[in-house]
Amino acid sequence: MIKLWRFLSISIVVAICLGLILVPAAIAPEVASANPDLNCGIEVVPNMTGVGYAEDFDVNITITDTVAQDMAGWSVYMTFNTTLMNVTGISPCTMLPTGKYADDIPGYPKWDNATGVIEHQSGPKYGEPYVTTSFVVMTVHCRSNAVAGTGSLNFIVIDPTMQTYVGDPSAADVLDWSKVVNGTVKVGGPPTISVSPQNLTFNAIEAGENPPAQTLEVCNSGVGTLDWSLTDNAAWLSGTPTSGSLAEGVCEDVTVSVDVTGMEAGDYSATITGSPTVTIAVSLHIESAVPVEPAQWSPSGLSISPQQVEPDQEVTISINVANTGGEAGSYNAILYINNVVEDSQSVSVAPGMTENVIFTVSKSDAGVYDVLLAEQSGQFEVVSTGWFGGGLGTGGIVAIVVIVIALIVALVLVLRRARRAV
């Protein structure tokens, strides 16, 4: 048997990264042809545009012959990086396009995951028709490892006897490095789930209709195939579908609905949890069917302490403000002293609650001061300290007058006695 055997070599150069994205070989540049009249070529064609960690994929080694050039034999020599991937099997071309069985050399194809080598040699049997059409020489079955990587599937000349070659009966190099197209391995990550939006809000009326359903978009933003599922933690919440499988870059809509039957007015919250890990916050507000009264104010308990002070001594003035309405509100408390605005405060009060509003004032001039706060009135007095550095009040003044009169009387008596003695 006469056969022409040369070696077709493919080197897989791989660097470290986050996974694999296999780009179809047709987009890679062609190698310049040494014989432009011949259009025979070899292509490396991955069957997937993206793979994740520990995922199976195939790479086809294809001979193309657009001018029906006779093919008498071919050899394959391939190396690969065992850190990035392993070969799980090789499916050689068993039946040729001629309808005849391929004539493989015994022991081929073969591969070694320890050294990263793949070899195959085959062709038509002696005396049978040569191949004149395109076909897949072999399919390499691969599995990616859980290791980052990037690289390319490239035909290269290793040495003069181990190079890309497709032979014909005349021993000519039919390929002659024309139309050699390389497959490429680029960087990617494992399958990754992403959702939009990341939170949902529903509004309804108590004992009314359910709010309109909303759409949650689930996407595979990584590479490889994503198997996803969603669960929720509330009886009033549901979604359809709750699971699926997505290829790289593909999205699917999930319809999220709520059922408010029998639920009271109020605010509710829940979460939708996805696998792989993702969380969507869901909030539900149910409005009461009965109109809610606005905030109603009821001030009471005006307090002024102390009610008598010295000049510049502080006086504390406070009042209680109750909200008897059905909604929270803000009350503006204005303090008047002698019908002039002294100060103001704004206080927020929840429905059914009471807040204490406190003011602190001081006056330097003696006198009585009228207080008006939230329609509640009162007063305090500033008393002058006089000569004695302390507040005397009316009783103190009377005592001083009595003492002065007593001193005058005593003085008069003393003077009379002095005159008599003379």
C-alpha cells in the first residue's frame, strides 16, 4: 500500500485566566498561500462559542477542498495544555465522503493527557477513490478544567517532517499552507446569573384587585450553559417560570405576580432567591380602603418653671403636642412672650403619639412676662435684686421699710434724751 504521510500539527497555546470562550475558526486570519491556484484548506472549528469550568466541548478538524483536489492521505499532530483542558476522546472519520471506510494506521488516533499530545494518521485504502470534497477528519472531545486560561488553536510547522500536510498521489503538497484557518481560545468566566431589575415594588388597595404582574429578566452574563432556578419566601408572591437553562448571552423573562386576597392594609416585604446566588427584593404596599384622616393636633399641659426668677436666670417653658389624626405630621410650635415671637420649633408626631416641646428663655429686665404657646397662656416674673444681691419680693421691701422707720424712731428718742441731759 502506497500512502503519503506528513504531519498536520496544531498547537494550543494557553495562558492563565477565568475560563474558555471558543471563537469559531472562520473569523481567524488565513495563512498566505504558496500556491494561490489551490484552494484546499484546513480549519479548526469548535462546536460551542463558550464553555465554563468542567464543561464538555468538541473541536472539529476539517479539510476543505473547493476545487475537488484529490486527497490521498493526511496526518494530525496536536499539542494542548493539560492545565487548561483534557481530552476525553477522539472520533475519527470512519466513513469517507466517497462512501468507503477510512484506512487508519493501527494504534491511531491516540492521545496522552499527561504530556498533552494528540496524533492521528489516516486516508483512503489503496486502490479506492481519492477524497475530492470537504469533510471532518476527526473530532476531539474535550473537557475544560476549573482553571483560568486563554490561548489559540493554531496550525504551526514544528519541523520539516511534522507540518500541516494533505497529500495527493503525485506526492505534491496539496495544502501548501493555503487557507489554513485557526480556531481561537479567549478568556471568559463561568456561567453567571444576572437579573434586572434587582428589586420590585407592588401597590394595591385593601380588598381590591391584584396589582399588575411585573417582568424579571434573568440572563447568563458569563460563558457556558447556565442552569438557574428561583424561589421566594412569601405566600403572596409567585413567579413563572421558576427554572431554566440559558446559553451564553441569552436572557429569559420571568413573570412575577402577587395575590393580595385576604391581606390587610400595610407594608410587606419578601425576597426572591436565585441559584446561582442572586437576591431580588420585593416590597408590597396595600392601601387602606377607608380614607385616613390627616394629622390632628391637641396641645395641652403648658408648663413654666420657675415662675419667678432673677434677671438673666433661665426659665423652661414646655407643652405637650398630641396627634389625634390618622397620619404622621409636623407641628410648628411658636412661643410668644409679651405678644412678640420669641422662638419656634418643628416637631414630627406619629398618629396617636404625643411629643413634648421645650423652650428655654431668660430676661434681664425685671417685670412680669406673658407667655403664649400653642394657644396655652401663662406668665413668669423677673424680680430685681436691689442692694442686697438677692431677690427681695414684696415681703422683703416691707421689712426694709419697717427697719428704716424703727431706726428713725430710735434716732429721735436718742436726740431727745440728749437735750434733757443738757
